[in-house]
Amino acid sequence: MLTVENDDFGLEEVTLFADLILPVPVRQLFTYRVPRVFNAAIKNGARVVVPFGKNRVVTGVVAHIHTTPPSRYQAKYIGELLDDEPLVTPYQIALFNWIADYYLCSVGEVLNVALPSGLKITSQSKIQYNPDFEYFDLLTEEEAGLLEEIKKYQSLTYEEVGKRVGDQNINHVIKSLIGKRAVILYEEVREKYKPKIQKKVKLTGRYETRENLMELIGQLDKTPKQQEVVMRYMSQVPIQNDPYANRTGLEKSFFTQNEEISDSALSTLIKKGVFEEFEVTVSRFAEVKPDFTAGINIKLTTAQQRAFDEIINLFQEKDTVLLHGVTGSGKTEVYIHLAQQVLESGSQVLFLLPEIALTTQIVVRLKKVFGDKLGIYHSKFSDNERVEVWKGVVSGQFQLVVGVRSAIFLPFDALGLIIVDEEHESSYKQYDPAPRYHARDVSIVAAQHQQAKVLLGSATPALESYYQALNGRYGLVKLTERFGKASMPEFVLIDTKQERKTKKMKYEFSSVLVEELRETLARNEQSIIFQNRRGYSSYLQCEECGWIGECENCAVSLTYHQKDAELRCHYCGHKEEVPKFCPGCGSTKVRTVGFGTEKLEDQLKIFFPTARVARMDLDTTRAKNAYKEMIEDIEQGNVDILVGTQMISKGLDFENVSMVGVFDADRMIHFPDLRSTERAFQLITQVSGRAGRRADRKGRVLIQTGNTNQKILQKIIANDYEGMYAEEIVEREQFKYPPFTRLIKLTVRHLEQSVARQGAEKLTHLLMEKMGEDRVLGPQPPLVERIRNRFLFDILIKLEREKVNFKAAKTFILEKVTDILTDKTLKGADVTIDVDCL
């Protein structure tokens, strides 16, 4: 039925309703009524502010506008329309819906991850004095005092009121004041994003003529400080040659931050009307002028040119191409040439990287070629910076964006190419919160939505990607030689068992590795030590009773961090002081067990006291610019030895690094995981690729292992990816694992172990009834069976790619998960769904 309402002139007007995507974990859209004042302006993709629940205000995105009121509830009104033009495109809404459908989550959860928090609205309850209140004699002394405080500041938040009166327990007083109508409670809504404002000054219009300007300078002879301000302005703004240059003015900070110029002199000139102040909105990103010769000067080698041509030819018939290039083969140069070609055609390019550290190094190169067309998007940027990139993509300012996995959500409308560098990296997979998506796979779908192409690049491709390439779904291009005639590094396997037998081990270092480090330092070359475990040591243990420090919230040992003198859980963030005595028996014999990057850093400083040792891991790179500063130090030769976790393995290019040492290779190889062999090959090969990237020196890679005869190590030394693939793919097919099946992991969680187990067993039974025992494995506790005080049980579902209707299977799984969540005997149970989990 068409709903109408009368306006002030007696004309009938259609009442509109909008279906909104709200950032909540509920699998439905929410219908709100559109206020008549917004009828002409509201559009699909615009952000709106709406009330949700009792006291919440949230930001939603308009998905659909129509005239049908909801049948099951009374529609609330949209509170505010935030956008004149939509900030979310139809393409994005379609992509959000696909992600929600494929990864079995709500579209609201996708929106919550996709939209930068700076584009969301925060609501905050505030208390305001009611000017109509008259009954002061009804107030208690405490209420009257609080009311006076609120009147003084006009309005205050709950927290601010508590701080002002020094009483945190003031809820009962506020409640009483509301009841007596002495105060008004309201929601103050504000948008987090604030544009960066720059204060500038310029000469007023009358001084834009040469005659008036010369007259002014003459008048200021008696006030030399003021004359100096005008002369300095003229030195920066060529007003005598170009009067229009005055219109853009000069940053006020040019004067205020210059010690030689008097602030008061500038202020006086502003008061006299000689200068005027004004404000402009500026970008938060430093402008880098493009070097138009940079792209031309990147000369492709014969092998790179051949790869480039093959990619272009394959894109004629394939939407996705895999570039399999050995470490140091110069894949980035090929990427740059492809991006240039796409941008020249008028399309956009998205360049995905797995690690923020990589953006630091590659952006410098890309900026020289693409200048201000380039945007950067990752989590180390502030909310405001990410909003500027988002809006820059909408406006067309940024035609090429470099970013990590979340950049796939940006509002592109003319994508021509998506480059996924190091496509094998697990960092492209999001595990928490939902959506638990894989950016590589979403990129392929996003490209299909926009008729774009995808280039996957890696020295060690994911088995699934290589399988698709060999079977013709993707194109395959190979780069088998290093750039600039550099040779592949030489490998040395160090038998740690033998070293221990002969007592040559020094702490965790073999004598061979220590000597190699010493020789590398003597040649003024740099080294990398790779250990895929941060912290000082794995855990603390009592030698007397065997006590081990464990997290109170998770079933995992606490990692010892010496620098902060604390035990830390890497799952929930719980921290404890290091005990002086064993909590179990009181003994003082509490020792560290195992070793992490922090411990290796300390030991290296003991071996080589004059060496400059740096550490790159999650603990040392938390600050926004930490990556950039550390990489600059390494490039400038201020670091002799770099110790790091897997973040140092991913595409970093340091030409003076000639030696790489790999610790604990056995732990990577024998980790209880389906992909342990594949990932060990990838990690060790990638980190080895950091050595010897210059043609005039051969790199060396030293691997410490307890078994030098392991087949995977021989394949790493021979750079035999195809041999590793051939063996792994046979096992995958035999045991029905990807790429021959799709895997979905269900994790049942509860505060009580018995309820979690009961829920998992019940869900397993419901699934097996239709899917069969061969496809449903479990339930069983994961390696870490308790996280944040919740007990976990995993169920693994294998679905054959050829035999099973994947969409129907997921619908069935979702139905059975809903049965568990609504089961009153399992109250409080939670189920997370991870599609393509491994």
C-alpha cells in the first residue's frame, strides 16, 4: 500500500522507507522511516544516523529505498543524513553481501570491518541543566551541588560529572535529578572524522598592486620587525611577478615557528589590515611530486620484459594470472609497469601487501613514479588518515592505492587491476572478528564485479594458487632468475645435535653461525637472524617442582618479556609481574625455557658488544612510524644485525644484507598443522631471499636444525618449489584437503567446559545426520583449548569441490548452528564459523 502524508500546502507526498545495513551481528537489514526533509537527498550508499535499541545511536548505510513499511514492527525515524553524495558505492554493497554470504556472517559485520571508524558516529550520553526547572527547594544538598556544577559547564558527560565532583558513584543522584526534571539527558552525536585545517595568511587585496606594495614597505621603515615580516612573505610568495600567487597565501607556521621573526609583529600587521588570516582544508599526506622519469628509468631486464608481455597476453583470456618469480627477481618492477599501463587507460589499481612493514619500503618507490595519485591504506594510519584515503578514492584523487588486506573494501568504481603481492601469506586471512575473509580470494571476486584483472605474485605460491594455474583456471608466468645478475644464496645446514655433543653451542647459537656473523661484521655487511617467536623466552619453569607460568584466562603458558620485566599472554594480552619465588614451592630456581627474538637480541649484544643490533617484531613496531624508522636505519647502514620474526621475511629489500641465520627450523617443519611443510618452505625460502641481492656478492643462509637429512630442507636448498608441490599435492588429494575440498571450521565456546563439549557434540551429531561421518571431523579441543576464559571445541567439515553443492551445504550448516544457539540447555554457548579456515 502506498503511504502518503500532507505537506503544508495540502499536497500529498510519498513516505519513504530505507533498508539499512547496521554494524551489528544480525543477519538482516533494518527498515527505518525517512523524514520528509530527507526525501529528495537520501540515496543508496549514504550514511545515516539512527537510534538502535534503548540508548544506542549507530551509523548505518542505506541499501535500498522504497515505500513499503515493515509489517512486524513500527519503523523508527532516521535521525540524521550524513552524506550529500554516497560514500559507499553499489559495487561495495554487492561485495559486502557476497562476503557475508560466502563467509557465513552478517553484512553488518562486514560493514563494521570495512568502514573506517572515522566514518562511524559515536554517541555519548550527556547531562544538561533544564532551564525551565523551578523547584529548587525539592533538591537535596548533594543534588543542588551537582546541579550547580552542571550549570557551570552547560553540559557534561557521566564521566566528566564524576571527575568534577570527585565522586564516581553518582548514578543515584543523576537518576533523582532526571526524575525531578532538573536536568535533561540527551545523546550528543558527533562524527569522528575531522579534516586537517591549515592556518594561512596573505596580504589583503589592496597590496596586490606593485605601487601599493612599495608604498607599504616604505611606511614600515620605522618598524623594521614588521617590515621584515612583509619582506619574508614576498621572498616566499612571488607577488610582484604574479599578483594571483597572493591568493594561495603562506602557512602561518612559516612565521610563528621562525625564531628570527616576531610573532607580535605579524599580529600587529593582521590588526592593521595589512595581512588577513584564513583557513584551508589540506591533506594529511605529505605531497610528493612525481619524478616523471622514474617510470621510464625502470628498465626491465629481458626476463622481466618477457614476463610482462606474457602477463598482458594471458590477460586477454584469463582474469587471474599467477606470477611465480624467485626471490629478488624484480617482480615489483613488473608490477609498476603494469600499474602505469592501467592508470594510463583511465582505470584504478589496488596493490595489496601482506604486511605494513612492506608498504614502508615500496611506497617510496611508487611515490616517485605516481606522485599524488598514490594513496596508502593500513591500520597504523590514524582514523582521519584512512578517511582521507577513502574519500580520495571516491573523489578520484587516488587512482592507485597500496594497502594491506582491509584496502579491498575501499570504494573503487573503475578498478582495472588488483595486484596481490606475496599472495601465499597467511596475513591475508582475517581470523577475528568476523568476517573471517581471505583478501586474496575476495580480490578475485571484487575484480569480477568490476571486470578487472588480478595478478598474484609470489616466490613460493600457495598450493591452491599453483594448482589452479597448472589446471588452467589461472594464467602462469615464471621469473626464474634474480634481477641484475645477482645469484641465489648459498645454503649451509648446521647440525645442532652435533654442536651440543661437542659443546660448541653458545647459548642458542652454533659456533658456525657465530663465526659467520663475525666475518660478516668484519666485511661491514649486514646480517639477519630469523626466529619466528617473539619475547625473551617461551616460558618460565621452576627447576624444583616443574611449575610453569600460565595465563589465568587461556590454556597457554605466559611468554617472558625481559625488557618490560613481565609475563605476557599473546592470546588475550594478560600481563603479570615476574615472580621472585616459585608460586608452587617457593624455590628461587625459576628459569627461562626456550628463546624468542628478545633473548636472541640480548645474546648477540654479548657476543658482539660493538655491533648495532635491532629487533623487528610485533613488540618493537607498535608505534605508527616504527617500521619506517627501523627500515631507514637498516638502509642507511645504522644496523649491523637485525633480529626478527616472519615480518622480516616478506619482500624487504636491503642490498647490504649478505647473511641470514635461521633458528628453530625444526619447530616450523614439525608444527602440528596441515600446512606445516608448505609454510616452512615458504618462510625459510622467503627469509633466505633477503641475502645477497647485489650482483657483486653471493649471500649465505645458515639453517640450524637437529636433523640435516630432512627432505624439505633439501628442497629449500635446491629451490625446488615444484618438487615440494608435487609431494604435498599427492597427500592433499589422498586425505581430502584443499585444493580438492573446502574446509569449514566451527568452534563452540562456553565459560564451562562441560557445556562447550555438550554443544559441540550435539552440533556434530546434527551435521553428521545429513553430511555423513567422513565429512564431519570432531569435536576436539584445539591446541589452545581455553582463550579469554572460554573453553573451545572444534568441528572440521570437509566438502568436496566437485560433489557437494557448497551454497546448500552452508545453508544447512547455518541452520544447525542456529539450533545450537537457540537451545536453552546450552545458554551462553557461542559458535564461530570460519570458511576456508586453513
